[in-house]
Amino acid sequence: MNIIIVGAGASGMTAAISAAQSGKNNKIFMIEHDDRVGKKILSTGNGKCNLTNENMSSDKYRCSDITVVDKVLNKFGYKETIDFFEKLGLIFKNRDGYIYPYSGQASSVLDVLRMKCSELGVDILTGVKPLHIKVSNDSYIIEYIEDDKKKNIRADRLIIATGSPASNISGADNSGYKLIKELGIKVNNVLPALTGLRSSNSFCKAMAGVRCDGTVSLYVDNVFVSGDTGEIQLTDYGISGIPVFQISRFASIALNEGKRVVAKIDFIPHLSTDELKTIFKNKQINCPQKSMDEQLIGVLNKKVAGVILKRYGNDIYKIIEGIKSFEFDIQATNPFEQSQIATGGIDVSQINFDTMESKKFKKLYFAGEIIDVDGICGGYNLQWAWATGYIAGRNAAK
């Protein structure tokens, strides 16, 4: 029996290993349109590959039906992931629940996956671009281009794990969604996520380069949608950093729908407005000779203080309001090339998450980021890739 996996990234390679280990006399093929496998793995976790998280739960994911995430994690969660990679030869570092290979190199993760595929006899075809998928007599015909020639390969079982266009590596594109849409399977809008937010405000350049702890809150048409706290990066184009990444998918969706998006930053989240008022009253009592910009020394970064003073003047109450809720008008997200993942993809209503099989076509399976489920930063998206890949491979091989 031929099992073909389209896409040789994190989920595709895991699917190949799982399929090869789950059934005898199966021939496993991986088709990859890039010139080598697993390139996106190398860029994860800033090249260190945060491959999972000890604090694994479905509330770390965004999805129209979160119960499907529970189904997947209950079958292949944190413990199963650790066991899977230990058997491939990895040992780990645990940094506050964030799990990395002990070597600190994402290449270690890719190498053990590659070596296992080779050991199990998985055939890997690189530089091969799939063009179309046809359903034929209870099997699938994949038409592809290799060496500028059109060719065909038949699959008794087919796993699509082509990922998304979100990546700074060459070759990341929308080709997988095109194949799926041709089969009449519902695909939701694919948009950048885990990325920076671009603002139309001119003051961004004046604050560029500042890193500060704060809370960012996202409002869509004046309604609070999401927020997060941590180190925020102020850039010449807008705002970035992990807290901004965590809320960016909501901005992406709202902007695509033509809605107004505003991000508000609290530069001193551990103090309330009343506590700040008391602090500044004491400053004025103790140092009445100091100007307002001098009063802000030691409270805010000088660049941030300068912008707030320019915007609000010497009115202490407006300054405090600005410190606690400084507004950025968001006009766009960063593009796919500057995004870690995408939101959108195959609608979850199209998949049986007990097996990862298509509800429309038997023997057709999906895995990884191509599905409309996205996680926050912290190893959750790779966990989704390992888990869905493993489940899809195991069931395709039965």
C-alpha cells in the first residue's frame, strides 16, 4: 500500500515515521516542493526549537471548536511528544516549562527526524511541486512537476501536511490550500499570526528601539478582544514582541473584515491609576522645582516620556492616562514573511479529529498548520504539528 505525504515539515515527517511504524508492507513517500526537508523547523524558537510545553492544554489554542484540540492532545500530548523524541535520541532542557533540545539547536530536532525517516525506509522526493490531486477508483493521483516534467504518482492513502505561507524561509506558500480547495473542501481565510502590528501613527519613529515591560490590549470597533503582558518592542513601524504576537491573530482577522483596530499599551501595569496619582503627588511635594519631563525621569523610558509629553502637555492626569492606556491605531499586521504562523486554513468541521481523516473523502488525512487551529507562542504550534502528524500517520497505515 502506498502512503503519500505531501509536505515534509514537522507534521509531515512525524506522519511518515508514525505511518512506517504502524503498518507493515506499506511504502511511504514524502513529497516536498522545497530543495530540502524541514527548513521551517530550523527557524523555530530563534533557532533553538521550542518543541513543546509542559503546560499543555487546549486553552493555549484558538479555534472555532476547541473540543477538537482536546481530542488531539488527549491522544498525543506533552508526555507522548517527550516519549516520541526520546526514542529518536533527543534529551531536553526545561526552561520554565518550555522544552528545548539540550543541544540548544533546532537542527538537532530536524536531524533525528530525518535519520528516523531514512532508517524506516521512507522515500523523500524534494524539489517536487504538486499541481493537482484527483480522486480515482478509491485512490488518489497526485500530478506533480519534477525536473520540469509533469509526472503522476498514485496513493492508496494520502496525508496533506503542506503548512502555511507564514515563514521567512524560501518556498513557504499557499500551494497546499489550492490543492485542497480543488477537492471542494472548505478553507477559511489564511492570514498572518504571531507577528508585529503596524501603526499609522507618526510618533512610532520617535519611540523606535525601546523595549519595555507592559500590557497590550487589543480593541476592535471599541470592544476589548484580547490582551497580554510581557516585554513589548516599540518599532519604527508600530509594536512587536511576544505580547503583541499573542494578540496579532485577532487584529489580522478584524483588519481583513475592514474593522477599526486599536492597541492600547499600559506602560506600568503593576501600578493602578490611583497609585500613580499618589506617586506623582508625592514627587511634586518632594521636588516642586522639577519640570514635568524631569518628574518622569526614572518612571518611563526617555523616548516614551518625550512622546507622552508632546501629546498631553503638562496635564498630570492626561499624562497618567497616557501611561496607562497609550493608543496605537493599527492599520496592518506584518506580512507572512515576518510571521511565525498563520491563522485560518481547513475548517475544523471538515475533519474527523479522532483519526485526522477528511469527512468528505475516505483515506485522505490532514496534519499541521494547514488546519484552522493556531496556538500561542511557547511550543504549542509545534505540539499541534507533532500530534496531528502522528495521529494521521498511524491511522493512514491501518
